[in-house]
Amino acid sequence: MNRPIIALTCGEPAGIGPEISLRAAWALRHEIRCVLLGDAALLAQTAFDIDPAMRVAALSIQAWRNSGLPAFPEDCLTVIDCPVAEPVRPGRLDARNGRAVLQTLDLAVEGARLGQGGFAAIVTAPLQKSTINDAGVAFTGHTEYLAEVTSTPQVVMMLAGGESPHLRVALATTHLALKDVPAAITEASLARTLDIIDADLRGKFGIDRPRILVTGLNPHAGENGYLGREEIDVIGPALLAAQQRGIDARGPYPADTLFQPKYLEEADCVLAMYHDQGLPVLKFASFGHGINITLGLPLIRTSVDHGTALDLAARGLGHADHGSMLVAIRAAADMARRQAEQLSVASKT
């Protein structure tokens, strides 16, 4: 595990995913072995246009399944070829290529399930949800899809600030309309969410006793019931039950005052109730260097904190920042190494 093998899905081929994937994988090639999943011809041409010294070796899906990954030298990037159906035009979406994008995710999960000799983790470049839906596949997002294909009943989306070890924000709900959020927050769902956060902060991040600060749903955390009772009737009881299970979860706190250094320095994670309650703060503080981590999966998955940036892709190479991808790959590798160490210790006891 000194040089873990990471599956890197290159995302929407018309966006910045291929470029940032290549740049990050090439920069980290001596410490992490990234196996890129995408259209091999597109990636080879993009690599040459970025730097003629960047070497790419393509492998067919069947060859990979039959013989595994060949031992290419460190100065050569491995690509598992997932061919697109139509030629890619940067910045221009084509629904006919949606299924090829989805195939990269399926193959990454397949490789991560192989155990020893397979992928130690998955890192995903941004994709365009609309393209996959327009291809005839119902698709809400990476997080939900990975939960479905791994038969995971509940996962938790967490974003982490690239430059601050104290800035981790998990979500009690993800891609929901605001009107649907209150009904989705129940004692049972919060219990599962807190259990997942606590377990993965211990197992994947090596934090012995995670400290979780939890926001309220309503302004001023409900103002003692005057601005809503969810804090009294749902969130508070869920926190009390979690504390009785040994989880250090505190709150509910008003979201408008919680995100201050004096509070965050005492926390390993903040649990926000909905998408736009917690993520704007994190993205303001670390956009372009933050990462997305899916907790609760039977595998390690990280991602960048931004989208496909079709406008940048249309302008040509050299305009996209691959900083978030670098952080996502390093974080996935760190978690993979830590998990391997824990398994090694467990096998000796």
C-alpha cells in the first residue's frame, strides 16, 4: 500500500474531468497509482496536448477483467478504455455518451470489490447528471448511484475543506427540494446518519473519538419552539439517543453562528440538515481545494468539490484548476493506507 491503486473516473468527457484527471494523476504518479477510466483515445490525445511527455497506456475492459492490471512503469498512466459513442466536443453535451460515463462508475465499483489486487479506492471527476438522464437512465447523482449499486441502505455526503482539518461538513439530507427536507429528517434517519459519521471518522480518518456538532433546521435553532419544533421533537431526542450509544454529538446549534473557528476547532465534523445550509460555508472557505467524501459505503470514494465547468472546457486546455482533484486523490490514498493498516493489525490479533 505504499503506492495504492486508485480508480479515477474521468467524468463528463465534454467537461474538465479528463484534463484535471490527467494532470492530477500525472503529478502524483510516483506516490499513487491512478488507473483512469474513460475514453482512451480522448485521454491519450488530451494527455499529449497537455504535455507530450505524458505517457498513456490503454487497456480494454475485457483484458483488464481477464488478466488484471499490468505492471506499467511509474511514468506511464493506465487507462481502462470506456469508449464514448460519439466524438467529444469540449463544452458540448451529448446524451449519446451518457452510458459510457455511467460505465466508468460501474467498472470502478467492480474493481473496488475485488479486494486485494483491486482498486483501493475510487475518486470521481464531475459528471453531468442531465446527460445520463437524457440517455435514458434515471440518475440523481454520484452519491445516490453508488449507494444503489453497492446495496447500501443509507450513505452520508460529507465535504471537507482542503486547507482546514477542522472543516468537515456532512449532510442529513442531500439533493432534496427545500419543501421536502423537514419530512425527511426523522429520529431514525438522524440516528443512522450519526452512526455512519462516527464509524467512518474512526475507521477511515483514524479519529479515536469523533466530535460532531449538529445544526438545527430552523433559524436560531427554532428559538425554543417559536420558529419551529423540529429541534425539540426530532433533532434533540436523536442527539440524546446518540450520546447514550457513545457518540459525541452535540447540538442543535444555530447554523448562522456555528461556523466560527472557536466552535470548529472543537469539532471533527459539522452535521448540517440540508444541502445549502452547510455547503455554501465550506465552499466559500475552500472552493477548488475541498473534496466530497461518501461515508457509509463498503468502499472509499472521494470526489472534487466542483462541477463539469463546460464553459472552461469550451475555452480549451489550461483554464481548469486541478487542485481539488489532487486533494481528493491524496485523501483517498490516505484512507486506503489507513484501512490497510487496520486490517493488518486486526489479522494479527
